[in-house]
Amino acid sequence: MITPEVVYLGSAFLREALRQAIELTDSAYAHTNERVKTSLSEGSMRPSDLLAQFKQTGPHTRAHIRAAEVLDNTVELIREMVYTHTMATPTPNLTDSTHYGGLPTPPTTAGCPLSMKTSWEPLEAGTLSTATTTSPCPHVLYTHNENISLDSSLSHLLVEWGQWIDHDLVLTPQTPSTAAFKTGADCSQTCSRDTPCFPIEIPLSDPRTGIQSCMPFFRSAPSCFGSVATPPHRHREQLNAITSFVDASMVYGSTDQSASDLRNLSSPLGLLALNPQHSDQGLGMMPFLPRKQSHLDPCGPRTGRNASGAETPPDQNMTSCFQAGDSRANEHLGMIALHTLFLREHNRLARELKQLNPHWSPDTLYQEARKIMGAIHQVMEDMECLD
Ligand code: HEM
């Protein structure tokens, strides 16, 4: 084990790799940030950028992702130095042993936390080991439409429920960079596998060959734990940015801040906040997400800029996005419907509880209704759905 007091032969190289990795990581993030801003203000946003908006994570998770990517890039650079023998010529000031003494372990130097605590905090509780993937079931792959019959007892809600529970359990964050760290290549254009670009090759036998030779694909963000530098795992792992429990976190949020943002804190009934502008025949709707600068808000209605840079009026067909406990609430109408349904259910439960327990504080009403909601989800998932 390396201790901070000892100077090791490789310390200077480790420092150099780390310095380069920080530079590569931060400049890739800044570059993507600028590109997305420009696409937003020009109204030319890519579907993958919109997907990234749906998978927003909090500052704690973002800090972890940056540390993990710095670590990953450091290890990659060291590997490259070893293979190309560039380790023979470190920058002179990096050999200054008083300043660049022995390093602590690479993960901590990259900014990774020392250990993963177990708690309700999403990041700490939620890192999942990914199960080994197997090939998709051949029966599913090769079944013709004629062999599929409509189910007489199950509706499309079964499918929606699957996604609903998925959004309660897991959100695997993607890296903030859409360009290769090392080469700067745009992941949606390149066919070369430079992290985080992981394009899928289209085989020559595919009738689409000739149009494009690969499909764009991005790797999920790495986790500090289970990385190449932290034995015994030595393989890349992903993060879960939300609570991994069946606890209706998609309704209430996975952090204290988001839970508080979603509440109607001025109500004596422990209610969740509703949309102040819109309702459906007296039934509440989700609030809208707070607007960013209008020309940078992917949810619209937003102003654009024409070729000469002048602001164009907002597109009237666009609407705002809803605010919910999970950032994927706006993915499609089915999700919006389920979010609306359970938002109303929380408020219905809180009102009923108030009738039964008039002495309860708003916070007790909120917490008790929330507990019942979590329990409803566990019962429905375990006994109705999985069973
Ligand atoms: C119209 C329906 C659906 C849409 C538009 C949709 C869309 C998406 C998108 C955009 C992603 C993220 C992909 C990425 O990060 O690259 C995703 C992930 C996922 N979807 Fe769906 N999905 C739908 C239905 C479903 C259903 C029905 C299920 C389950 C029964 C499901 C389960 C999942 C899971 C488990 C993930 C990975 C979540 C994570 O680890 O972050 N989805 N989906």
C-alpha cells in the first residue's frame, strides 16, 4: 500500500497521468456543455441531448461521476504510457519529490470517496452490481406478429407499470460528455470506441450497410467502486442515482432537496404541490419544472435565435415539462399519467388521514401518506405484478 510519506518511482508519472486526466475530463464536459447550449439556442437539439435532460442527477452524484471518470481516464493514460513507453520522459517539475511525494491511492487522488456507506442516501445505498447479461431469448427474437395474440386479462398498464417500478428503483447516470475524452470525437458521429463513445457495429450482412457502419451508443458513467483501480472487482461498474428501494421515490424524489421542492409546505395537510395554473375538472396536475433561461430550456416554450442572432418568438406548440420525483416523468404520456395519478393519491391519502387524525402536524400527515404510498407500491409489485 502506498503511503503519503514515501516517494515511489512511479509517483511522478501518476501525477502526470492524473493532471492530464483532469484536463481531458473537464474539457470534454465543457465542450459538451457549450455544444448543447448552442443546439438549444438554435433549436437543433439532438434526441440524445433530450435523453440526457431526462436523466439529470444531483450535485452529489455529478461529483462522484467526475471523480470516477478522472480515475478511469488516469488508469487509461497510465496504461497507454506503459504500452508506448512514454513513461521515460516525465515533465521535469513533476519529478520534484518534495512537492510530488508518494501519492495516496489513485481513487482518492481522483476525488473518489474512501468507502461506500450504507444508508438511505441514494448514491450510498444505490450502487448496484450489474447482473451478467445473457443473449435475448431466441423465442422472443424470432416470433412473428401472427403468433402474438392479445391478452384478454392484462392491459397496456402492465407495461407502463414495469417502467414505473423501474423508475422507482434505478437511474443509471450517463457521463456529462458526449465526445471521446481522448480524441474529442463526437460520439454520435464516430465509429471508433473511445470512452465514452461505444458505437455498435452494423454487420456487413445487414441491409442497412452503406448508409452507416455503426449506431451511436454511449457508455453509462462509471462508478468509483468496482473500477479497475479498486481490487478485487477490477471491472467497470455503474451507479444508481436514485433510491434502490420500492419506496415511490419517483413520486417523492430521492434527495431531501427534491422531496422538499415537491411539497406544498404552506398547506396544513401535508400535501404535495400541484400546478397552480392548470387542473382537470378540479383534479390536480403536476407543477411545471422551474424554467431555466428560456432559450436554454429544452422543455419550452422557448425562444430561438435566427441566423442573424435575433430572438424568435416561442414555438406555441411546445409546453413546459412537469416536475416530479424522477427526472424521467416527461418521457411519454403513459409516465405522465402515472405520475399524475399517484400525486393525486398522495393528496387524497393525506386528506383522509387528516380527517382521522385532526391533531397530526402537516409533516406527520405527509410522512404517513408517503409511507402508505411506499407500502401500496410494494404490495402491488410483489403480490399483484410479480406474482
Ligand atoms: C414508451 C415506453 C418507454 C420509453 C420511451 C422508454 C425510454 C427509455 C429510455 C430513453 C431509457 C434510457 C436509455 C439510456 O440511458 O440510454 C430507458 C431505460 C430503461 N428502461 Fe425504458 N422506456 C419505455 C418503456 C420501458 C418499460 C415498459 C420498461 C420495463 C418494463 C422499461 C425499463 C427500462 C429500464 C430498466 C431502463 C434502464 C434504467 C436505468 O438503469 O437508468 N422501459 N428507457
